[in-house]
Amino acid sequence: MNLTKLKRAEETFFELYPGGFNNPDMLAMAKKHKMDKMVQFAQDSFSKKSFKKASKTIVENMIKIVSRSSMVSMFEKPKFKDFANSLKPKDIKLLANGLEKQLYGNEQEGFETVLAILKHGKIAKWPLMTICQIYFRPQFDVFVKPTTAKGVIQYFELESLQYKPAPTWAFYEAYRTAINEMKAEVDSSLSPDNAAFSGFLMVTMEN
């Protein structure tokens, strides 16, 4: 990590947006993303007790998360919905179990279970693989947007990371660790959640 560039980015952001994420422009942008509502919905939908219900309900709520998210592209939303709705009962159960393991059990096993299912539909893309987690654990997990991830790795010189389009648990875990380490080096107001912190990085890279 190039700490000098990160500190410079921090200064730039506060120059562009006095008050940081409390700046009116940032507040207006946050309103469009409806982060608070999405987080609440995810945490209610994917609570531990929710997984005791029908797997179909879990998958239906995954569809709602993807469909309502401002971070998932308009091209990926219908593809995920159509694919999820076409799943057979055994695959619906596998998908729900995969998400449960990601949130409450063996993360790697859960990640790879979800990945294997999405590969069948040729929709194993980073945004779809990480959207549920960022809303469920916004202070810990990360949303991997390809352009942002590649930019962060290159600009801030995260030399141990190499982005690849095909999702892997190894990259996700390493990228999440890097993001959480980076946010510990700057003012805490720059990370109301990890999605916002990534937004801060993206804005400063562009400037």
C-alpha cells in the first residue's frame, strides 16, 4: 500500500467535499443509494433465523437485493432474476445454503458454492458475488466493482493483489483485508461503511 497516496487522497477528498460524507453533495448521493434501507433489508432477510425458513424465500430476497441495488448494473439485474427463478429446488437450496455459510459458517465454502451455481448460468460476476455481503456486513465485507478494484490496486500500489475477472475466494479475502487495512489509516469519517470508503477512493483517484 502506498500510504503517501492514501493520505493525499484523504486531503483531496476533504478539499473537494468539506465535511466529508456530511457534505450536502455526498448526502444527496447517499440518498440515491438508499444504503440504510438496503442494509436493514439484508440484515432482516438474512438473519440467522431466516435460514430456517424455505430456501426459496432466501433466494427471492437475494433477487430483491440485486434488483433494488444501485450498485449492480442494469444488465446484470434481469440476468440474475431470470436465472434464479429458473433454478430447480435442489439448486435453490444449494444457493441459500451457500449464502448462509458465507454469512455464518465457512466463508470460503459458501463463496465457492454460490460461485459454482452462478457459473451454471454464466453470471458468475464480481458484483453479483459480493452484493449481498456488502449490505449484510457493510463495515467488514466489500463490494467488488471491477473498474474500482482494478483502479485501487494500481493507484494505491497493492502489489500483493492481482485482479482477475473470474471471481475467486483468494482474491476476495485479500482485497477485503486490504480495504479494511486502508480505511484504518485515514479519518474514520471516510468509512461510514465499506461501500462509501470505496466511493471515497474512486472519487479521489478520478481527481
